[in-house]
Amino acid sequence: MKYLFSVLVENHAGVLARVSQLFSARGFNITSLTVGETEDSTISRMTIAVDGDERVMDQVKKQLNKLIDVIKVVDLTNVPQVERELVLLKVNATRQTRSEIIEIVDVFRSKIVHVASNELIIEAVGHMIKIDALIKMLKPYGIKELARTGQVCMARTE
Amino acid sequence: MKKTGSEIIIDTLLDEGVDTIFGYPGGSVISLFDTLYNFSDKINFYLVRHEQAAAHAADGYARSSGKTGVCIATSGPGATNLVTGLATAYMDSVPMVAITGQVASKMIGNDAFQEVNITGITYPITKHNYLVKDVKDLHRVIKEAFFIARTGRPGPVLIDVPSDVQKASCEFKKITNVEMRSYNPTIKGNIKQIQKAVQMILHAKKPIIYAGNGVIISGSQNELKEFVEKSGIPVTMTLLGLGGIPTDHPLSLSMLGMHGTAYANRAIQESDLIISVGARFDDRVTGKLDEFAPHAKIIHIDIDPTSISKSVNVDLPIVGDAKGVLKELNKIIKKCDIKNWVDYVSDLKKKYPLSYTKSDKVIKPQFVIETLYDLTKGDAIIVTEVGQHQMWTAQFYKFQKARSLLSSGGLGTMGYGFPAAMGAQVCNPDKLVVDIAGDGSTQMNIQELATVANYQIPVKVLILNNGYLGMVRQWQDLFFDKRYAGTCLGRQKNCKPVCAGPDKKCPDMIPDFKKVAEAYSVKGYRVDDPKDVKSVLKEVISIKEPVVVDFRIEQEENVLPMVPAGAPLDKMLEHGLS
């Protein structure tokens, strides 16, 4: 099962290494990780997506809390939340395929951010599922390069 | 007032009440040592002969007293030599602060001479660590380090200080209060959980208390005793929990686990409620996890939430300091109605006592330990190395008090005992401190004979010398068809390739420990005859200087009972394999 943690940490050197070490020491692969400053510049937020079973994730959550540099751990796995990811795609585009691609990009409400004679760079923002669908649609044209930011996430209050 | 980094370090250590440091100098801690030199009236510095020993000595100092141990090493190899000591302290929750020198700030990352990323290396084996790049942070960091090391579940903290930071200076202002927004360990147990626990305890028919190192660390042996006596529930201890309750207390079942007593293991397997106090269900305790105490519900009192439901599923967790939780429990606990169970457990004690085959021809290791107990009556600090002698000590020395056994339980570090005994002795100058050792472990930090000789630290090293790495040899004896691969310490070039045990033609053991001791100006004894054990021990105890005794013991004696690795606790070998 995929777990999603939002972790508030002290914004200084070495914290990322401590956090990632917890996962690697148990043999878990982090599928996605984003780090950035919060509204308070002394605090960073890490959003970590990882695959594992419940027992292990429970342990990981406690271990994260145990780290001195970790201020707060929020498990976003099963709570109402908004989840977004940004992706840049460099896609082959000939004169024949360009308009087809633009049509797909429009359907996904994504943007063309660069055009060259034989390629396009597309920027897409959305839920991971949407991003995956877009990638699937563009694959036949030939994706030359792909960069994903990983998910960021925020809990919704009803 | 302006102060240099080195002065800030020493000032802050003094502020934390530090009066003893173990360490070893080097290029990147010269200025710190230079400052330390000015404070020799306030801080006793002990120059060890290997940084690993500095870490273990600080550990022994801490375990014997509850105070925070301090060690210093230089960058690079000095720092890496601390690693085993830090890992040992981390596994056993020992409060310790290690200060390492680092290459100058601007050289970090350049593969400079004696540079190593020690904070990176020690992430997984310290409770926390710091690299201090600005002298202005130094005082706060050291204050935080001590706060972190000794509070919550204690542990080692490492502070890496580049050489230029030691020399730089800044305005110095003392912090009186350490506050950290990201570190607030839960100390007080939830009262509702405690009330629920009491209900579970009063309803249980076969309850058992399982006490660990947390009892010792929190200083709650009195509270534990009160709890045991008020409730009338039998109690078993982990290796590091020994001393939590006197071994010969009527309700004590002594140690459980791989080499625990048969009665403790049988009792816990049959119990219907385990009340775990400051223990962590280590694999050497539980045996095969799926078959561990199959009928028991579990109440787990622990200050560290990560210990709870880590290996066994806990029915009622209580996160908090053992002392506070036991105090609350004692307020409301009543005598349990469990006469049948207590009688049954007492019968188990009579039926399956610890025993060994006595001999008047060859020294039995158990006999040495028993005699030591008879002579000291538990009034000594017993330190061990790791291996068979450690288990015999746990089985046959009847520990009476908390902090009277110091042993590397979690990491199982050979070479721990001697330097740890040194640290304990320095902290308790008037107490008898005995390192019970094997011939293998002793040689892992034997260089410290120089330290005990120079400072006249009167540690007694009792080597139970069987010529083997005995614990591994025992496994080979029991499970590997007596194929003694790599375990004979007497093995020489012209020995036959396959050998299944000692005989008369075996060469003399190397080294001669008596001679080694004497080379270091330490008194040495060698004992071969069981008749001499008592008189020599008596004499050794009365000597106020360091002593090494080489007991030539039965070479192929095994530690029994034994739960084979991966077997359930009640499938013990009680008399070896038939």
C-alpha cells in the first residue's frame, strides 16, 4: 500500500539524510519526496510517498517522530486532502503530430511551455493519476525526457 | 565576555557538572586539549590507549552512576574508533556525549588529512549528532546535547567541532534553560491507561512481570519491588534488567531468554498476562516470535513509543517513564488472587534450578562466579565482556542492586568490559569493580592495561580462559557437528587441519596473561586448580590496585540451558543435545 506523510522539520543541513536513512535502513524505497520551506523559513515541509505494509509504516511514523529534527508528522494516507504534482515532458512533435498533441494537452488543461521544430515541452500540474494518464497518452509520440517534482499534499478541513 | 570555542566547550562541560573525561588527542583537537590542560584541577582527564576504550569508559561511567559520560577524540580515525562505543551505548540507551575534532571548516569535503564525515557515519547509532560550523552555536549545541543524551530514552550524542571553530571566539552568554520545539519526550504515563492496566492485572490468572533496562535507567528498583510485593506477581528480568529486583527475592525468576532460567522461560510461555516494564522484547528474549507466550496479553510500559508493538503486538501500551508509571500503579494495585500460579512457578524453580557439574580437578567457570558472589554478596560492580562468561555471570552471580551489572546487551560488543570497568571504577573509586572476561574479549581492548596501570585504577580483570571463542564454539558443538572453525585461540601453524577439541598435545595458550599484566606493571595471577579459586579471589579483592587473574577453566563447558536460535522459549536444551 502507498503511504503519504507530510513531515515538518527543522530547516538545516543533515535533516534530509536523517529522514531518508530511516527508510533505507529498513529497505524501503521512497517513491517520491519533496522538500521546501514553509511560511516559517526555519521550518521545511517534506512530503514523502512510500510503499509498505501497515505495521512497518506505523513503525516508520514513530521513528520519524523520534528524530530530534522532526517537529511534526502528519499521516495523509487516509485523510481528505489535496494532492498535486508538477511534471515537465519533452515530447517528439513533427508537423503532422503537433496539433494532435496540443489537443491532448488542452484536454488535460496542461500547457505548452516551449516549442521547437521537432519537439514540445509540456507543463502539467495535477493529481498523480491525471499526470500518469497524460504520460500514457503522450507515450506513442515519443517522450524524450520527463521530470516529475513528486507530490505535495495538504489536508482539507471540511 | 569573549571566549574561544575551546573555552566555551570546557565551560559548558563544567556547567553540565562534568568532572571526568576519557579521550585521546590528535591534530584537530589540539586547541581543545590545550584548554583542557588549564582545567586539570576541575576535570580529571584519562588518556586511554585506543579511542574505542574512551567511548566504552564513558559508557561504563554513565551506566554505573546514571550521569552522562563524556569522551573526546580527534577527527578521522579517532572519530571512527568511537563508532563501536557509540553503537554499544545507543543499543543500551546510555547517556553519553562524544566530542570529535573535525578538519577546518573550509577543508570539509576536500578529503583533507584525517577527514571523515563522522556525523554521516553516526546518524544511525546516535540519538542525535551535530556538526558545529559557527562558534556562536557551540554553547547552545552542547547544552542541547546533554539535554538530549540524558532525557527521555537516553542515548549517545556526538558533537563534531572543526578545528577553526575551536580557535574562533565570540561573545559568551550562558543559557540556563534548554528548550527545543522538536524534542519533548513523554514522561508521564496516561492515567486512564494505567487504570486499565490495573483492571487487566487483577483479572489475570497467570500474570508475570518482565523487567528490563528501563527499570535501571529510571532508577525505579524500589518502585518495582513495591509493585511486585503489593501485587504478588512473579518477576523475570532481561540481562540488563538484572539488579532491578534481587535475584534471590522469593518472587524473582531471574533472567529469561536464550540463556535464561528454565523456570523463567516456562513461566512466561504459560503466562496469560505479561507486564513489561522498560524492556523491548529483544529476539534474545522472545525466542521464536510466533510462539512467544502464546496465551498472554501484553501490557507494555516504555518511554520510547518506537519500542511498542515493534516485535510483539501489545494489547495495552503505556508510554512514559517506568518510575512514574510504577508509582501510579502502586497507588491502586491490590494483591492478585493468584496463589495457584505462584505455587506452580515456585515448583518450577525447585524442579528446574540452574546447575552445573561440579569438579575438583578442573575449574568450572560457574564455580568462579559463585565464589565471587559468596565473597562479595552482591556488593560490587560487575562488568562483563561478551560471550559465555557473560551468560555465566548473569546466571550465577545473584545481583542485588541496580547498576551492579554493566554489560553490552544489545550490540554484544566484545572488548566492552575492561574499558567500561575502568569508567565505572573512576566514577566509584571506593567500590569493588570486577570485569569478568573471556580470553577472546580481553584481547580486544587489552591495551588499556597501560591506562589502569598509569592511573592506578584498581579494576579486577577475571579472565575465564578456555582457549576458545567459547560462545561460537558452543554453537559449533551443538549445531555444526563439532566443526571448530576459527574458534580455537590456541590454533597454530602445525595443528592438523580439522580438530574437534583440545588434547594433551595442544600448544600452550598465547598470550600468557599473567606475563602480559606484569609487562604493564599490573599484578597478574594464574589459577589452574579449583582449590585455589577462593583464596586467590579473596586476595585479589583485598588488593587496592589493578589485577589480572587468568583462570584456566574447563575448555568445552557449555552455557545451559539454551534456547537454540529461532526456537520457542520452552524448547530449551537443558543438558546439551542427547
